[in-house]
Amino acid sequence: MCAAARTPDRMHDDDLLHDRLHDEEPVIDTGLVRRLIAAQFPQWKGLPLAPVGVTATDNAMFRLGADLAVRLPRAAWAAGNIAREQYWLPRLAPHLPVPVPVPVAHGRPTVGYPWDWSVLRWLPGVNPAPGALADPGQLARDLAGFILALRAVEPGPDAPPASRGGALAGRDAATRAAVDRLRGVIDTGTATALWDKALRLPEPTGPATWVHGDLTAGNLLLTGQRLGAVLDFGLLGAGDPTVDLIAAWNLLPAAARPTFRAALSVDDATWERGRAWALSIALVQLPYYRTTNPPLAANARQVVREVLTDRSV
């Protein structure tokens, strides 16, 4: 888990719609984290502590010593993800081809901090830089391998539903509202036509599988030019795995998309739904973060551009 593992972070889509960022947030600084560690995990209280990633919106991250990281939700709507990761990541990790941030301790609410929090293993690596990948074809194959391995694990009846894993129709109102707010900023005619076409596609008929839900550059680490780790499973759940195709447009260049698609054996309708997912997420993020988080807004704008100029479908 490198220093840029959350650059920038993302909010859940329903949170964007309900402006939950305006919930009151505690002040999370090194002083607070030191007090939490000293009170609950005194064996680590003497380790060096430093903040990681200044643009995160969901969680505050701190590096603890050489081998650990501390992850603290910034608001109540993000706090539920801690229990999900604490329970499921140790069960999924043995089946995945790259490391994931398995928790080593579960922090509890206390005076001064109201939610659960995690201590995780620090994972080394650097975030991939969209538009500057040295070997995008290899990364495409590695990403596909991770997705296939995740899908191969049986979710079971107790698996939580994926936060992003339902029908595209459930995003229609939010997507169209975002398009309206972006008139004069993007090609809204092309965006609307693409979205309308996607809504006419047949719904997926396969079984629900595990879904990561947020395969973006900030949640991936490279070791050399290979995928070295996958981070942030806050949206983990069982659902339609189409959403995990979003990496084709938010990370991979056009020339590497056929490699990614072929490795996953994706049919035309599924590929178009994946493209629509990438478009919808970026459209919702772009106006929301335009003034509050310019790096995330710039990233969303680039994703919109990649989707609207894509000729792969």
C-alpha cells in the first residue's frame, strides 16, 4: 500500500446523490491516531506514524512503521466498509493472484473517534499512471487474471450485495442529472446517445459473482510493470461483474483494451454495459467534484473523453 494508494479517493454513488460528504467529520490527524493506537494496540505505539494521501474523501490513511497502515473512515457512510473488509478479505485473499490489504487488527470506536477502523498490512508498489503505462498489454492481462480469480470464488448466501452490481437502469436518473449539469463542458449529445443505447441492451443473465466495484488507478499497485496488489474493497459484494470492466476506460489505453476483453471473453453486450458503467461513474463524479476535488474531477473528465471517443463497440 503505497503513499498514492488513494489519489484520489472515491465516494459511493449513492453518497454522491445524497451529499453525505456534508455529514460532520471528526478531525483525523496523527495525534488522534497515536492516541487510538496507544489505547487499543499498545504494542505498536512506538512505531513511526505518517499520513498517506491528502486527497482522499472516504478514508484517512496513515503508514505505521514499515509494515502496517491505519485506515480510518472520515464519515459514517464509509464506516460500514470496515466490517466488510475485516470479514471478507482474509477469506478471499488466498484465492487471489496478487496481495490485498488483509486486516491485522480491528479498531473500535472510542472517545474522540466514533467508528470502527482498521490496521492493515502495508503493501509496497506505485499506482499506475493512466496515459503513461510502460506495458499496458501486460497490465491488461494481469487485471483480467485478478478479475477472473475473484469471480471464481463462490460468493455464498451470506455475501453482501455489491454496491455497484445492479442494472444500469438504477443509475439512469443520476446519470441524466449529471449530463444536464455538464452542458457546455462535454459532448452531452454523444454521452446521452451512448447511455440510451446501453439502457436498451439485454440485462445480464449469468449468476452473481464477487465484484470489486472500483478498479481504478488509485486502487491498484504496480511492482515493476506488473500488477502487484489491489486495494480498497469497500464496494466489495456479489452482483453483476460487468462493473469491473471499467478499468478498460479509466486506466487502459485503447490499444490494450482488446487484450483485456479477450482475456475475459467478453461479448458485445457486456462490453457495452461495461463502457456505460465507466461513463456513468465519471459523469456523476465530474460535476460533483469540479470545485471540491479538482484532481478527481480531471480524472473523471478524462474517463468521459476515453469513453466517448472509443470505437471498440
